[in-house]
Amino acid sequence: MKRIFVAGHKGMVGSAIVRQLSEQNDVELIVRDLTQLNLLNQAEVQAFFENEKIDQVYLAAAKVGGIIANNTYPAEFIYENLMIECNIIHSAHLAGVNDLLFLGSSCIYPKLAEQPMSESALLTGTLEPTNEPYAIAKIAGIKLCESYNRQYGRNYRSVMPTNLYGENDNFHPDNSHVIPALMRRFHEAKLNDVPEVVVWGTGKPMREFLHVDDMAAASIFVANVSDEIYQSCTEPMLSHINVGTGVDCTISEMAHTMAEVVGYKGKITFDTTKPDGAPRKLMNVDTLRKLGWTYNIELKEGLASTYEWFLEHQDDFRG
């Protein structure tokens, strides 16, 4: 029986990983909430690893938020994420844990990275200023994994997801990402017979979206693919792999698909006075494909299942 610790098991990705690992008969899941284990406390984390005899770690715990939160609390974003990563990765090493998967973010890549963004783009340019502290913390996590691999021969790998959506997403009206924000907006517009929904920007920027269940499946796959296959498909000592669909669409296309899924019949307009952001953000997923994994959930299918989940839990999103 393999004892697997999922850090961040209540988050969107962590909970999806837990759901999929719980279906395996040879896995004993180990999870702790904040009242049981403070991941910012080095002594607590070291004691946990010493006592629990963990075989494998999924490091999905992180302090996350949108642009407003990143701009308002940069100190907390860099400090807390660095502490979580350092405490877990170092304590896992001290306890003899050889297998660990660290979950990063596509924001690690330069603001003006060539599209689609490949793993080799890391540290080749200036980061997006609004989330630079968070991105630097995630880059540090990648380099921690690489350093323990190089010095101690550990098998610490990292996955960099594209834009994620799905069950347990954040549907807050102000602090959520584009898919949950639009889903809630279209849903409320449908309920209130609002004739028009306004989307920020021109609708022309292109974005890539991956369902969280696919992200969990890819994470488990990358964590467990054999060393021989992994090393044959990656650059020497490279610990991070992009995870995405390799397919993007315009914000306008996504919004119209969303309206169809939600059943909103009104007009969709675009406020061109609002900023668009980067014209395109797409991940190069060639390495992941070479390893033998590709996504399964198409956008419309994923939006439909996410909307079903939203309807079942919408009372949790009031206010």
C-alpha cells in the first residue's frame, strides 16, 4: 500500500487529485487541513513527515488569487508560497521521500514569451509585473525540485498547468478567473432576464483552458511515469512539464459557448474600452505528448459538467 500525501487537498486541483487517487486500491491517502498541519511552520511539517512515513507527495498547496489579490498582497504571496514549498520539499527529502510532484503555474514564463510557450522559455525574459512575486515563488519551487534531484538523486518533478476550470473553482463575482466569472454572470443574467451581458475587452485574445479533472489525471500520470520514459522525453535534469490541451480559442468563442451551455439567450457585447491582456497564452505540450498523455475533456463538455456542479452548489456562492 502506497502512502500518498496530497498537500492542498481542499483546493480545486488538490481535490481532483484526491478524487482520482481514492479510486486506486493500492493507495492510502494522507491529508491534513490547516487546523491539523500548518504548512508555514517548518517544525510541524518536519514532524509530520518523520511520523507519517510518506511514499509520495503531491504538492498542490498554495496561496492563490486573481490580479487584485496579487497586487494588494504581494508580500503574502511570495512569502507563504516560498515557505510552503521549502518546508514540504526539504522535509520530504529529510524523511527519505523519493517521489514528489510540485504544481506550478503558467505565469512562470516571461510576459512576452514566444507562443506557444515551451518549457525552455523559463527565465528568458521579464515576468508579468502584476503577479511577479507569485511567479518567482513558483519558479523557486521548480528550482528546489531540480536542485534536490541533482544533488541527492531525488525524483521530484513539476507540472505547469494552463488556465484551469471545473469543480471546486472560485465563483466569486470579483475575485474569480474568466470562466467561473462568466459562468456566474450568464447564469444570473438568465435568471433575471437581463437582455445583455458585457464582457471586458474585444473578445479577440486567445486562451487555452483545461478541465481540472484532466489536470489531475496528467499530474498522476507524470508523477508515476517510469524514469526511463521520463528521461527519454525530457531534457537532462529538467523537472517541469507543461500541462494543457495545446488548443486555444478566443474569449469571444468561449463566451458564446458558455452562453449556450448556461442557456442564456440574450445579447453578448464586448467593452472595448477595457484591457485585453496578452493577445495569446498557449502552452507547448509536446513533452507531455511524448510521455504519452493527452487531454480528454473538450471545452463545451467541461463547461457543461462544471455548470452542473455550479447549480448543485450555487447556494455556497451567494453574495
